[in-house]
Amino acid sequence: VWGEPSQVERVRQLLEPLERTRYDVILGSDIIYVDEVVEPLFGTVRDLLSANGGVFLLAYARRNVSIDMVLEVAKRHGFVWETPEGPEGVYVFRVASATND
């Protein structure tokens, strides 16, 4: 469940043998179907992603959620991004550094 602190902790526990609490790469594909999941999704990614060069690769396909809404939420959570050439494809999100603000 995106945005649920207990679920974020569960991911950390499952990966504890790797001695990691933050991750350099998070992949997401075909995970956005309704507006309500976008806010908690980016909150979860922000909680788990390494701020030192970590990337969230989101394969976006148009469904019921506009990319403009997704990007607006990403910005609120402190992300910057690279867009694919077309309206669909892989968006590369990074946590904005102080110099990008």
C-alpha cells in the first residue's frame, strides 16, 4: 500500500539482509491507474530512495491518470525529472538538490 509507513518498514525488513535502508534505483511499471495512488506513491519512493544520486524509473503509459498530474505531485515531493521523447515512456525522477531548487 503506497504511502503506508508500515508497508515501507516491511520493505526495509525484507531487504534488511542487504543492510540497506535507502536504494539507488527504484523501478515502477504499470503502477498508476487512479489519481489517489500518485501522492502516496511518491511519498513512498521519497522515503526509500537514496538522496545521493538515486533514481526512480517510472514507465508511464496513459491510463486514467494524466502525466501532468503525476509531474505536479512529483514536484511537490521534491523531485526533478527527465521526460521521454513521446507522451509515454520511461520518466527518470531524482530528488532535487539544493542547487536545483
